[in-house]
Amino acid sequence: GQAIGDAVRIVEGEARDAIERGRNLERHIEAMLHRQRPPEAPPVVATPVIPPRPAKPLREMLLDLALLAPRDALAALDEDPLGVERVTNASEWRCPAERLLSSSEAPSREALRRMRENRDGAFLWFDHLSKAGGTSFCKFARKNVGMKSTPRYYCMPSDGADIPGTDGRVGRWPASQLREYLQRTKHRVVASEWDPFPAQMLESFRDDAVLASIIRDPLDRLVSAHKFWGVLNNPSKNAPDPVKWLRNMDKRARARTMAQAPRDYLQQVARNNFATWKFAFSTDGRFHDCKGDAACGRAALQAAVATLSRFHVLAPTTWQAHAGPLYARLGWSKLEEEHVVNIGTVQDSSSRKALPPADFAALREANVLDEIIWHWARRAFLESLHCAP
């Protein structure tokens, strides 16, 4: 019995060993087969197709700069996104594929045709940014239409002036008064300097008024305003510091609207972002002061650009000598540039020279909306000069 028990245990042990060896062999074979098989491809996950985002139009990209911190917006402008800083000869510029101006906001061709054909009721409205070549433009216009076809006082009508023979503030006149004046005087050019651009020029006079203006580097214009109004026309013997004078003038401008101070004609001329205010205010009263409100600033900038897009001539002071072809479309033929001043001699109003670097940088940030318009206006001028409508 003992011998039989021992034999059974031996057989059972050998059987277990055989089973284990079999399992090991199966595992070894499986491993070999796995190494020979190509690895299984990972499951394919469908990736949604996202179309590329189209680049923003130049105009929208420029307007959006108003939403940035002023320093960041100016840094973007310094990259010259519109390609205007590197232009050395405006007459040789070539129209690019991507345009800034839109046909939906083009100037009236009918007004241009009627002005060129000398039709009754057709006239040129010059919206004068103070200290941006208005006196020179008036002389230039008189060479082409004649002295009798312009108001005597710097091309500004004198009807209703506080001082007879001076500026009657045509920018405040209702449409009916302006029409009566044009019919009575037969004037072909009228200028408005102190008031915001009147929206009625784009409505009641859309096909009667050719719109023109001259625009200037915003900081150079402010420095020029200081030299003219703060120094040359200041009864004080001590010339005010330009930075303090400009700061005080900006506060004075924002304290009251022109309707609240109708006879303070200098109220707005040295405010920050003067061009934006001048061409946007008549569309929305809140644009009197957008300081600190980026959304308001963008809306004001958009309104100003929309207005200026309707102008037949918007000439930068730096390229005024190249504007002849635009004036020729009015039927004018005496196209030599004029540069005159009404008091004293021609002044150097370079803001970089006149202001310490820190004050220059701070004033530039305070005028970031006008800096954007200055870039836009130069590109718009080049397109008006060289691109087909």
C-alpha cells in the first residue's frame, strides 16, 4: 500500500509539472506571435475641420486699436500696419490688393460733377482743423475760383458774426440759412473752423457739397496751437509752459460743450483727440468726452472715420504738395501748393523737438485716437490718389 501511495504521488507531481510546462509553452508561443504581428493601430478619432479665420479688414483692425491700452495701441501703430511711415514719395505709391476705403462710404460723385461743371448750388465745404493749413487753403482756393467767390474773412462767412466782418460760425447754421447765403452771395467755397463738422453736410447737402479738409500730425498741431494761441496771441508777457497750457486747455474743453459756451471759440482747439471730436461729435453727444471709456472711444473713432470717408479731399499736411490730382477733379487748374501764415513767420512746430521725451510720450498716449486717425488719413489719401473708385 505504501508503495502504491508513493507511486500515485509521483505520477500526480509529474502531471502538475507537465501542465505547468504546457502553460509556459503557450505563454512563450503567444509572446513570439505577438512580436511578429504588427502593432495595432490606435483608434482613429475624427478631428473636426475648422476653416481658417479670415483676417480682419484693415479698417476694423485699426478701429480695434482703440480698445487697447494706449501704450499698446501706439506700439501697434509703430509697426506701421498701413505702410504709411515708409512712404518717401506719395506720388509714386501703388495701390495694393487690400484696400482701406470702402465703396459703401464713398464721397458723392454727383457733388464732384456739379462742382466741376459750376452748377448752381454746388460749393466746396472746407472743414478747417485749427492750425492745420486753413489760411493756406483759402489762398489756394481763391486762386482757382476767384476772390469774389469766397467769403472775405479767411473764406468763413460773416453773417451773424459778433464782430461784423469776422467769422459768423457757419458750422452752426441750419441748412436753410446756408442755402439762402449761397444763393445770395454765389460763393463757391465756405470754411468752418471752430465747430464740429455738421452732419447736415452728409444729408441735406450730399450732392451739393464737395467736402475737403487738411489733417496734421496731432501732436504737432497741438504744439502749433500753443505757439499761436498760447504765445503769439497771449496778452501775458510770460509764455506759458506748453505741457501745462495744453493740460489746462484740455480740461477747459471737457468742462463744457460748445452749446454751453457758444462764444468761447477757442474752447476746443487744444483739446486731446481734437480731430476725433470734430468729426464725430455731431453724430452722438456722448463723444464730447470719452476719456477713460475704451468702448466709447472706439465708437467715436468709428464715427469720425465714417464721416471722413465721405470727404473728396483729405490731405495730410506732409503730402499737401502731392494733392494736385484730387483738386483737379474739382475742375481746378492752379495746383501749386500754398503755405502762408496770418501772423508772424512760419514756425517749427515739431512736437518731438518742443517737448521733453516723457511729456511727448504722455501726450501721445492721451491723443491715441487722433494718432489712429492720422495713420488712417494718410492711407486714405494715398488710396484716393492712386486707386480706382
